[in-house]
Amino acid sequence: MLFRSPDSAIGLLLASRGVGNWTAFLVISQLTRIAPRTSIAAGLGLQAFSAWSMAQFDINLTPFDIVWTNWMQGFGQSITFTPMTVMAFATLPRHQITEGSGIFTLMRNFGSSLFISITVVTLIRSTKLSYASLTEFVTPYNKLMLMPSWPDAWDVETTRGLMRLANEVQRQASMIGYVNSFYLLSMTAVVAMPLAVLIIGLCVLFFLIRLRGLAAQRALQALVVGQVDVVGDLVVADRGDHGDSLSVVDDVSVVDWCLRFRS
């Protein structure tokens, strides 16, 4: 609409997003298996960066600008949603997969529809406000319009010139609306990134707590059977029947509460 390009050219340019999705298939399997949460955070980061780059567009952008930003958008989207989908169904029992799939699809479509609606509202509102602000400068009292460098095609004394000028103002206002929409997309991805990082931190914390719990459980079992004792400041465990084989338990603090429990 803004550049009056044919539909075939627009389709070829936007196809780069699909190429980005396809490229992600080469690595998404490994990323999902090794570090799914890191993949989600990285995908959101790529989407935020590409949307911020789109927000730097102007009327004079080149086809290359459209191609590489859409490619990055597609790549980031794939490495975000694929591990997210796998993690959503990883802990579901088989008999609940059907219900879980329905709920997951419903929430995904609801979230997508909600964000699309907000983006469209942002685009339309920004365009209207920008158009109203720009038209304030289209007045016979504006000295720039009286200069010799002012295009004859934008002659406000004629109906045709006034229509051409109004169309150009509409193009610029629409570009501002798209830029604001891209900023909204970038900020949304940035806001979602800490959630993915928080999930990673919670998983690491849970893993450490789990390890500590296992160490405490083993120490308690050793205390119950009388195979652990304190020698000085060291907690040692007797592994043999005659006490000829001793090993030092590394985490003394874990076993300390077990000793108090036994006493």
C-alpha cells in the first residue's frame, strides 16, 4: 500500500519469513532436546531485535531490509514455539493429551487474536493521529510551501495538487503507524524474555534443591542404620561391617540437621 508494489513482489519478499521458519527446522530439534527454555528466550530475543529493526524503517527502505528482518522473525518464531509446545505436553499423561491439545490451541489462538487486535488498534490510531498532526502544517501560511523547491505536483491552489499532497501525507502517517506497531511487537517480546529466563532460573533452583534433598535423604538413611558418625569436624560414614572403610561426607551442613534429628 505504501510503496505501490505488485502483489507478486510482495509475496516474494514476505516469503523470506517462511524461509526463516524452514531454516529453524535444521536446529530446532537439537535445541529443544538440549536447552528448550534457552531456545525460547533466544527466539524471543531474535523477534525483539527484528521488530526493533523494522521500527527503523522509513519510506525509502530497500527490499533487502524486508527480507532479512522477516527471515529473522520466522527463525525466532520457530525456535520459540516449537520447544514451548513440546514442554506443554511433556508432563501430560497420554489420556489427557487430547484435552490438553484443545486447551493449548485455544489459548494460543486467543492470545494471537488479542495481540493482533491490539496491533491493529495501534496502527489505526497512530495513523489517524499522525495524519491530523501532519496536516496542521499544510497551510498557505507555511513558508516552506512558498519556496521554489516546493514540488509543483503538490500545488495546494489546485484540487489535483491538494489530493496528491493529501495522499503523500497519508503515506507518511501510515508509515508512522507501522513503526509504532513494530515497536509494540519488540517491547512485547522483550517483556516476555524475563519470563523465560525466570523459568530457567526456577528449574536450576529446583534441581539444586532436589540434589540437596537427595543428599539429606541418604544421610538420614545412614543415620538410621548407624553407619554415620562425627569425628572432630568431619562427618564420616562406615561402609563396611567392621568399620575398616570410611568415606567423608562432603556436605556437612546437610547431615547436621539429621544428627540433631537422631539426638
